[in-house]
Amino acid sequence: MKQYTPMIQQYLQIKADYPDAFLFFRLGDFYEMFFDDAIKASRELEITLTSRDGGAEEKVPMCGVPYHSAQTYIERLIEKGYKVAICEQMEDPKQAKGVVKREVIQLITPGTMIEGKGIRDKENNFLATMTPFPDGTIGFAYADLSTGESKVTLFDSAEDCFNEISTIRAKEIVLSEDFPEDWEKRLKDFGVQTISREEDTSPSPSFEKILRPVSGEKLQRTLCRLLHYIFRTQKRNLEHLQPAEFYQIRQYMKIDHFSKRNLELTETVRTKDKKGSLLWFLDETMTAMGGRLLKQWIDRPLLSKKEIERRHQMVGALKDAYLEREELRESLKKVYDIERLSGKISFGNANARDLLQLKQTLREIPAIKEILLRIPDEAVHGLAETLDSCPEIAELIEKAIRDDPPLSVKEGNIIRDGYNETLDKYRSAMRDGKTWIARLEKEEREKTGIKSLKVGYNRVFGYYIEVTKANLHLIDDRYIRKQTLANAERFITPELKEMESLILEAEEKSVELEYELFIGIRDRVKKEIPRLQKLAKRISEIDCLQCFASVSDKNRFVRPIFSDDRRLEIKEGRHPVVEKVMERATYVPNDCYMDENREILLITGPNMSGKSTYMRQIALTAIMAQIGCFVPASRAVLPIFDQVFTRIGASDDLVHGQSTFMVEMLEAQYAIAHATKDSLILFDEIGRGTSTYDGMALAQAIIEYVHHKIGAKTLFSTHYHELTVLEERLPKLKNVHVAAVEQNGSVVFLHKIREGASDESYGIHVAKLAKLPDELIERAEEILRSLEGKEERTEGEETGAEKRKGGPASPAAAYAHDPGGPEDGEGADGFQLSFFGEEEMPKNSLTLKEKKVLQQLRSLNVLEMTPMDAMNALYELQKRLKK
């Protein structure tokens, strides 16, 4: 059997070090792939699969992409979660003896991309790592190579760690070989595309600056694992990596990934798009840096009242200063992404146009500072004073870089005249030489009498004199033949040959010198990266604050007040995203009041009436307040919530074999297990995924548990109207309902929250709105009347089953025994009620219809009604009783 050729052997040796990556192997003007890489890449990239003789009996599968367009193909592979190892020729093939020396110069992975279409301006690209320790704690660190930021923390549970991975949306995670297999499988559920390995967790001298703020062996080992992977794959000094920031998750409001999804904070549930989310609504930032910081603020609302009110103070000042704020927004439009420019400079990827963007940004900083100083607020002034415009960097770029440089840094025409004396001499020689050539063309035409004679240049043959074949008899023996064309001949003269050498030498040396000068300028800017990164942080904060001010001013938001007694009072609250999406339609605002005697609101009302929207808007109001924004209301008094939990919406998790009901129960369990009295809980239609009695029993048990054991502020919406009597035995629970009225057999939703319980679900009316067939609707109404008749008989008399079991047949008429409650064993009518049928219902109890009418009668505020309203209400109630 033949051996592989030396080149294929070299490929296989290098590939062995990168088994989990596509090896882009440089051959001339192409990156080639062989064997399995070629087969897989041809399929993923939709490029032609060929083969070549590799020395063995069978040909080697092969495919390739041009090196000048390789970036597009690399990005496509990275988007799919693959890695790409770039293997370059490390010597000139013309001078190489034997096989050209090649090395991998960089491993590009989903978590280490710093530019390209996959990197969005207003989103971070985080690479993360997890390190479990024997005591059960988990070290967690992450970094964004495009901006240089890195953070590290320690978690007590895997659940918290997974939740954080979901929050930062890490695309790639670095693990040890012995990482728990069951945890590794779960990572895919939280959006991780790629899993990589790194065993080394030891400190290195090159990590000193990054590790400096981090103390503790666990944190340092965790961060070192990440840094070893970064430096091993990128193979260069990463001077833009900032000192790592230690943070604690308890510094921020905790919002689990269920709740972030349900509340649509950064993306919508259905389309996974930014549009329609809270981030989409709030994002009026003018810079990419501000947009990224805004998302981080939304992901991590503050708990520190002092820091929240500091933000509110500056937002209020900017909101009141309309003219200055508009000037500020115009100035911020001219600010480029300093963080990512710093990253490109550090990586050695920045070109002359990038430096011009940096210069333009730095030139704008004094104007931004001046605008802020005109706003009468000490906190805003303090922020303005921290702005460093780095004038020497701007001056260097202004002095050195031309206004219209090319994209490439190796083609010349980058450096200004007057910056370097030697370069000026080369340029003078080129200009004088070209002037001489123009003069030569004129002189030769006069000497020969050939008016069509011309002096030209191309990269292959250099300078030449071109004469048409019809005029060849007019030239003299000074002309030396150089090239024959179809209709002309090209010549050179001794004088032209000498000048060509001078010009081309000057051009070649000029381009080389310009490249060297540019690298020197870029390296000088690189030394100032810490200053630039500090400036970027300040600009990002200013941008977010002006964004909050602009949104608050435009949408009539108010500054919230924080209560110390856990009181929540929202007047004319609105759901900001729904209101924006509605555009011209009028959004109906609603109030909400909760205090120490009103911890749970039990919300009833028809489908589509706005119960879920009402619940969400309360949560969004709390979150907006704690990120530092004003809120959509005419008045807002809020406690500072430590956590927000939601159980809203219905969805199967078919991949993991979980039904809608199981997902519902898991989300409810998570809230119940982690909530405190300072939390906010939203439960929407708990128990609807199972049978009526099961669902009702679970719903009531959950309400009672939250009421007695947790004490969190809770909004609980339900269609189980039977639960509304809990108000009489749970002192901190109050009924509210979404108002609706019946007109001509149709339901009209008022979208208004009112005190008391709703009397109907209007389910069949909603079916009418959905335009189900009339025949179907009529049949449903007939069945409903039949069921209600049976339920009335059950309410009014004992059945045989009740007599045999000693209690009511339906849990709709009974409530679970609560030995720990404040009204132990007593039902709504003063006798003990139980799901286990230990007591009988009294013979003279009201029918279900009569109870509903009675509840509605109790909810009427007669003193605020006009005589006509009172008569109409009385007529409606009487009509219901006669049906």
C-alpha cells in the first residue's frame, strides 16, 4: 500500500490536534479540507466535493473555499455550532525546502467570534465555564472576547447556574472531561450550542491583570479554566481583556428562565424575536454599547434602593431637560462601538477606517460632556466629569491617518503626507517619476510623429511604450521589444527601464513602510485600551439613562416611590408593550392595591378579558422600576421585590416528555420552593390541565400554601369561580374581577379590574367571537343549561352517593380542611367543609345561580350609582334569577 504524500501527512498531523474542528488548510489561494472534514463541509456549506491523489490507493475526498472569501463560510459553520481551525502557510512557498511549514494560527468557535454577521451590535457573545467542587458549590465565569469584559461568581446550586447560562445566553461552554453527564445534557436546553474541554485550572503570569480583583481559590480556578481555553485557541496576547469582575447573584432581583420567557423580557415566547418584548419597547439607545448594557440591566434588576434611586434621579433630570436630551441623542449617534473597536485593536484586526471611527468618537466626547454639565443635577454632573476624551489618541490618529484610507492595511494610501519623512521622500519619487513618464509620452510622440503612441503600465510587464502595427516603421532602434499584441507592439527604452526601477522601488518601499507605520500607530493606541474601555462604560451608562428618560417622557411614565411596608399601589397602570402594539386603539389602564392585609388577589373574569395582561403589567412595572426606569402609571408605590415568579401560558415540552400540565406544575413548584415574603408571584389558571376537581383542589391548596407559609404578593387568576369564597376565610386574599357586560346575547369586554368576584366565565360568548358554527354554539348552550340544572340539584339535595359517603359529591361545593389556618375548620356559612365529605351540606343552602347573583349584588357600590344605573343593575339581577 502506498504511503500518503508529505503534504497529506502534514495535514493529518495537524488535524490530530483539532479533532472537533474543521481544519481550513491553506494551499495557495484556497483553504482546503480533506477526508471527513471535506465530506461534512461540502454538505453543510453546499460546495462541490472533489478528490485528489494523496499517495494511497484511493483518492482523498477534498473541498475548498477561496481564502479571500473564507470569512463568509467560517461564519456559516460557526452559526451551526461548529469550530474552525485556521491553518496558514508560515513561509514563502518559493523559498521553502520540501513541504511548506504550516501552523494553526487561531481556533474560531461560537464563543470566541469577535466580528462578522453572527455578532450583533447590541448583543454580547459570551463564552462561559462551569467548575463543580466537592462541597456542592459551582464556580461560574464568562467572557466576551469582542468587548473584553469578564465576570466570575460562585453558586450553591446547579439550578441557579443553569438559570444564569440562560440569562447571558452563552453559546459555548468550557467544561472538564469529568463534568457530570446529566448536567451536560441539560446545557442544550439552556441554549448552549457548543461544549469544549479544558483541564488546566492553574494560574499563569499572563493572567495576572485579569485575576487581580478575584480572591479565593475556587473563583481563580474557575476563571483560569476559561482563560487557558481562550489563550490556547486564540494564540495571541489579548490585552483588551479587562480585570474580571466578581458579582453575586443576590445583588439583583432573581428572575428564573421560566419567568423571563413568560414575561417576554428580551424576546417573545412565540417567535423568539426581540420585537414585542420589553427590550424592544425600551430600546431607544443610540449606541451599540448602550444597547448591550440595557439588556444586561433588564436581565438583572437592582435590589439596592440607593442605586435604583440614583438612576431614577438622573433619569428624572434628563427627562426634564428635553432640549439637552435631544442634543445628547444627536451626539451619541456619532459614537461608534468603543468596546469592540478596542477588541479589534487588541486582536490586530483593526484597519485604518476603524481608527478613524475611534477618532470621530473621541472628538464627540467633549460635546457630550458639555451637554451633561448644562443639566442641573449633581449626579449627572458627576457622571460627566468621569468622561475622558483621550485627546492624545485622537490627535495621533488625526495627524497620521488619511481621511479616505482603503480597507486593506497592506495596499498603501493610509498615512498622511508629513507624518514620516522617509515616506514623503518615496512619495516624491513616485510623483516625480510619474510626471517624467507623462512628459516622456509627449516627447516620444513628437520625435516619432506617432500621435497614438502611449506610455502605459501593468503589474505583470511594468511600464511600456505601445505602438500600433501600422506605425512600427516610424520607430527607431532605441525601442526594445517587450510584448506583442494582436494590433500593437509594446516596447521599452533604456531611460524608461531606469525610471521604472526607481518608481517601482519607491512604490514597494512606500507600501511596506506605510504598513509598518500603521502597525506602530495601532500598537500605540493599544496601550490606551484600559482608558478607552473605561470611557465605553460611562458612555453606555449615559446612553441607557437617556434612553429611559426618552421612553418615560414619550409614554407619560412616572417616577416610582418605594415603600418600606411592602405596600403596592399602582394608579392607572398600563402594559407598555401591549399599549405600543395597539397603536391607535385606546389601552384601558387599571389600578392595583396590595398591602399587609391584601397579599393575594384572586382574579376572575372571562377569557380574553385581560387577566394575563393585567398580571404581566404589574410584574413589568416592578422590573422597570428596579432597573432604574420610570413606570407606566399615573402613580406608583412599590416594594423592592427580591424575586419574580410567573406561571403564565400553556405549552408542552414534548422533547422531554412533559405535558402542558407537568410544565405548569414544575413552574409552580419552582416558585413555591424559592419564593419569600418579598417576592412577587403570578399564577395564571393553575390546575386547568387536569380534571376540574383535581385542578380546583390543587389551585386552592396552592393559594392556601402561599397565604399561610410564604406571604408573597401574589396575583392568582382562575376560572374556578368556586374559589372566590376563599375571601371569607383567608384574611389576606381579596377578590377582583375583569368587568364584562352582556349586550344582545354577546359579551363586551371592559378590560377594567373591579373589586369582587366575576359571576360568569362567558366561555360560550368567546366561542361566538371566534366564529364557531352557530349550530355548535346552540348545542353548547343547551349542554350548559343541562349541566347547570344538575349542579343546582346537587347543591339543593343529597344524592345517594352523598348519603353513602357522608358528604357532598362535588368539591365545587366544599373546601379543603386547613388545620393551620386562622379560621380552622370553618366554611363560608360557619360550618366545617371538607373534600373528604365529613360534614353534610345544609338542606336549605342557596342554588349556585342564587349564590352568583348574591355575589354580584354584594359587589355593587350603590352609593356611586345613578338611579338609572341602579335600576338597570337590579333588572339584570332579577332577569338572571328568572332564567
